[in-house]
Amino acid sequence: MRYLDEPDVVRAALSPVRRRMLELLREPLSASGLAEAMSAPRQRVNYHLKELEKAGLVELVEERQRRGFTERVFRARHDRLLVDPGVVGSAFAGIQDDYAAEHLVDVAAGTVREVARMQAAADDAGQRLLTFTIESEVRFAEPGDLHRFAEALTDAVRRTVESFDAPDGRPYRLIAGAHPSPRTPTHEGATDV
């Protein structure tokens, strides 16, 4: 286990892409092996791999000649990472902006997996899975309105959760996310971007 108490190292380790890379690198892999496992472009994987190497989170375990170039094989240096709680706030200041869309996609994908599995189990048991969905659209006049809206929504959700949360109750996962609405076609075959 590695104890992380430096904001730069925490930032390097905890983006969704890099967390996934560290999971995969529990077994030695090359950049091309990682790219294939993640269904991601090799250049993107190389970039993140270099950042993980700079942060000391992965190590080079082998270099081998392949078709006229040197293939470098890496593995994670530690099976587990422990992050100092005091450093989390400063480390995540940049991650929230840099990885917001990626994080939203990861959360949405995780939600689809979890709900699909629970729905299948409920169907098999002849039961109903109780869920609820809130969906809305809001138009922001200024870019800064999005941040103020998120703060107000966070405060409202926190207060509502506090008033309903029962220590012995059944836990429900609440997810709130927002993304720009796709634009509607402006004329035949064209989309307003």
C-alpha cells in the first residue's frame, strides 16, 4: 500500500482514466495492451502512463524489441493507495473541472450496470425494483450561473437528505448530473453545434 499525501500525486492517481489504468496495471502491460484493454487511443494512454510514471505510481518492468521499436511494459507499484484526507480538497480542485464530463460518463455507466443487475434480480424474484428519476432542463444565461445553480442544488439536496436519512434504513444512491442538451437539427441533415 502507498500512502499519498502530496496533492500533485493524488491528482495524478485519481482521475477516472488513471484509476482504471492502475487497476489494469496490477499485471504488467504495455501502452498498446492498456489501450486495447481500455478501448482507448494509444496516444491518450501514453500521455496518462507518462503522468503516472512521473508521479511514481507505475514502474517499468521490461523493455522488449517489437517490429523495429522498443515496447515498454509497466506495472502499478502498489496494489492499494491510501489518500490523506487532508489533501483531498486541494488535490481535487483541478480534477473536478478537468474530468467532469469523463466522471459523469463513468457514474452514468456505473448506474446503468447497477440498476440493470438489480432489475434482472428483481425480475427473477418476481419483485419490483423501486427507483425514481427526476429529469429537467434549465437554460443558463451566464456561464457562472451553472456553478451557482450547482451550489444551490447541492445545498437543497443536502438538507433534504438530512431530513430523510435513517441510520438503519435501506440505502439509496442519489445521483445528480448535468450536461449540455444536444442541439436540435436546424435544417435538413444539419445540426446546430
